[in-house]
Amino acid sequence: MKNRPSILPVILLLLAGCNLPVTDGPDAAPQGITPTGGIFLVSVSAATDFRAGPGEMYDSLGILNPGQTFEAIGQTSDGEYLLIRDPAQPAMLFWISNDFVILDED
């Protein structure tokens, strides 16, 4: 049997490079993020990128379309970006600009 190098350091480096927010559970906002004071349902009035972090420098992971509803669980201290999650996939957290956000009155 040959002595093969461990792939664990490679996996750890890949995980360290991931720029998705880390939480302590599906109801927790990442450290340094201001909680919204509850969970609010939001949608967007125009097609809006959702990103891996709060800002255009973060990768766009997809587009939210008007009519899609998500839970807002946190925001940046300046209120420019909201931390959202899809109720169908609570472990997945994303960021959207507050420019086109509509608060769901229901």
C-alpha cells in the first residue's frame, strides 16, 4: 500500500474559501449582522440578484423574481442588504439589496 497524501487539508482550504455566511442554526443570523427583530416575509418588485455576501463584490448566486417570497432574518448595519433564506431550504442563506424589497403584509 502506497503512502498517499491526505485530502483533508485540501478540503479545509476549499471550505475556508467559501464566502457564504456561517450560522449557528437556521434561525440564527451570522455574527456581526443585525437581526431584523423577527422573521419577515419579503419579495422583490424587480428581478434582483441574490449574493453570497452583502455587496456587489460578492458572487451572484442567482436571481429572485417578483412573486417569490423569502424570509428576511437579518440586515447590514446600514440596512442596505438583507440576509434572506428560502423557507423550502432553511439552511441556505443569501443576501439581497434592499433597493427592490417589498415587505409582505401577510
